[in-house]
Amino acid sequence: MTALCRVAGALAILILLAGCDPASRETAVLGFGLAAPPRILDPRFATDAVSARVNRLLYRRLVELDAQGRPVPGLASWERLSPTHYRFRLGEEGRTFADGSRLTARDVTATYGFVMDPANGSPHRSQLGLVAAIEIADSDRLDVRLTAPDPLFPAYLALGILPAKVVAEGRPIGRRPLGSGHFRLVDWPEPGRLRLQRRSDGQLVEFVVVKDPSVRVMKLLRGEIQMLQNDLSPELVDYLSRRDSVRVETRPGRNFSYLGFNLEDPIAGDPVLRRALAHALDRESLLEYLFRGRGRKAEAIFPPDHWAGHPDLKPFVYDPGLARSLLEGAGFGPDRPLRLTIKTSSDPFRIRLATAIQAQFAAVGIELSIRSYDWGTFFGDVKAGRFQLYGLTWVGVYTPDIFRYAFHSQSVPPQGANRGRFRHPEADRLIEAAGREPDLDRQARLYRALQALIHAELPYLPLWYEAQVVATRTQVEGYRLAADGNYDGLEQVRLVGH
């Protein structure tokens, strides 16, 4: 059965179901459909997008980030006493943990001390590489001393704060989170279902994992859940846009989608072959026909309008003739085709996307095999380096510490997220120089030079920034869709008629 037939069949089922009455039993629980479950509700270890988004609801952060990735006060405000000495003062908001205890400077110090200890294996440790010491002044104030100046340093403290007693006891909280956020965990009876309660008014939100997007849409139309966000094919988004019982909102996104390469692989590690793949890919057609125009091409992790973005990177143009020439120069051709394997999630749209990429590669003589897995297996393979190619999206990236986290040679998992094993002395030098640079404008220039190098070396093949999409039943009001797809809008959302 072709992909088009499957989509048509799914839509036919949806049309039938749309005529059914919504679930008759009214409930005050807001059901939120997910494509994959959160894996760990501990901000010290979470790296997948769903976990990070749910953790934002459960934990408060010392520092928040504005739309351009610049630090603004969260739990604390700060003053820069010297280029390497910051004093943070906790405010009054958000300082009560879900168990009723009060959040103090001791909790902040314990959380960050844990992350900085290499014995604990936190993947976020590299973000705090400049911290020399954290000292408690009193219950409301703490001093942070750095080994070198960094004008962006406060932006690196956007990590959820845990109680010091939990840290000291060493008890795992990945499934029993305890934070001071707007929500608390009520129940997590199974991996695919967890219930949170908004602390301000008791509103319940139940995250329900339904892996198949057509089934998620069915549940939305029948009133079994009240909202969905992203992870829907364009056909399903278009279909929902025509339903009277549903509202659909879209906005330009900032999350960076890419193809990752294992640079330790003899084929994927060859820069000439990676460049051939870049010129074999027709991104404009994929955006137009698969995404229905809901996205824009990307050349780097940061969009050009980000303060550290690079607006002058020359795009990789679709040039199948150049791709064939590069392949022939590397010894590949009709008698010796280049064979590669890409890993992706089992989401039907991601499989369709991989199939479309497979067809484009085949047109220049590249044989691409597709391996799809459930999210946990797929992401585990990516972190472990068990791949040649994979497709993923960086979510919620605002600060340039992402470069150290994803591209520094010392950030190979579990020390960071250099999953492709990219090791380049000049990249390391630029990352370290930018981290030491006290002037923000000069720091931005260093990061632009780094992005130009990454663009040329192609440890990632940049794809696009996908648009953000949310679909809600009409009784859902007040939800604000974020450009990075976070779930912060649940802090204000309302269910009318309850």
C-alpha cells in the first residue's frame, strides 16, 4: 500500500469518526496527546525534547531566556561584581517546592554542584565548565565565581532546581519529580500516561501517549483528548483545519532539523561524500510537498536573526550533477553504488520523509536503507553512536553553549551531545575562545566563524526550521504556542464550561 493510500484511508476513517458525538462524560482533565513519552523527569539528566518540556512545568529555573536567547531573571536576579564574579539574589516567586518546603540558595548550590561533579555523568556538565566555585552568602543569595569572563554566563543557569535534601540522599527522582514549578506530578501509572496538577488552581493536565498520529487525531475529534501539538503530517493538519470542533494555530518555528553523520564511520566520515549528499538533497521540494510550506530552510542551528546567528552562510544548492561528480571522484558510480543506512523514529511522517530523501539520493546513485524504531530505541542508538545517518531536531536551543555541548571533542556522550563524534581542533579552539571572550560583539563574531567551519565540515547536514502547530478543541482557551514548541502555555490554558 502506498503512503498516499494509507493517508487517504486514515482520513476516511477520520471523516466517519468526526460524525460521532464527543465523549458524553464531561471531565475537568485536559488531555494532551503526545507522540512519545517523557523519558526522565529529572532536569539534571533529561536530554529528549518531551522530557525537557515537561520538566519546565515541574521545575523553576534560576534564569530564563528571552526570544533571542538572552538571560532574564527567573528565580533570581543578579549583578556582575567583576568579570568573573556574579551575585544572584532569589526573589519571592516560585520558591515553594511541591512538598511545601522552601527553595533556598542551598538548593541551587546542591543542584549545580551535582551537575558539575564528573562522577555523576550529567550530560549538562559542559555548560558549567567556567564555574570555579558556587558559594552561599545566605538563604537568599549566592555567589558564582568563574575561571574566565563570559558575558553570557547567566544564560547557562536555565536548569531546573531540585531540593538539596533530594540531591544529598541520592534518591532517583526521574519518575518522582519534586520541583517548585507551576505544576506538580499527581500520577504516573504507566509510561504512556502521566497526570500533572496546576498548583495555582488545581487544573489537571493528563499527557497521553498515542504513537500513531491518525489515532491521536481521532481521539481529539471524539473529545477523548483536548489538544495536540506537532508530530502531525501536513495532511492531518489540513484536515483538522477544516473541522468546526477544532482550532488549529501555526507559527514559524526555531527548532533546527538536520541529518547527523557518524564521523567514525568510513563512509559517513568522508567529507567529500557528505558534500555529495548535501547537493543531492532538494530541500525546497521536501518543504513544499511534504510540509506544505510549513517550514523554512536552515543552514545552521541558529536562525539568521539570532544575535549569534550567521546570515551569510551560502546554502547548499540542489545540484544532482555536482553530487554525481563528487561521488565519481570518490570511486562510486553505477558499478559501485554508495550504500548508506539512515535511522529514524517510527513516526509515520518521519518514515515518509526518510523515504522521500531515499528517492532523491537514489536519483544520483546513492542506495539509502531506512531503519525505523520506537523513540526510545532510536534515541538510545543515536546517543550510543550506533548509526551511519540519523534525522533529528534540536529543540529549544537559544544560547551558543550548544556548540560546546554538541560539537566540542570533549562532549561525546555521556559528557555531552556530540553524537556524531565530531573532533576538529579549530572548532574546539573557536568554542573555547568564544567562551573566554568578554565582549559580546567579538564573541558573536567567533561563533559566526565557528558556524562557517561547521557548515563547511558538515558534521550535520542542515535541513530546516519546522513550523509549530497546535490543534485544540474549541473549549480550550488561552494557550500560547511557543516558537520552540515548549508547553509553557499550559500555565494559563483554560477549559471553558467546567
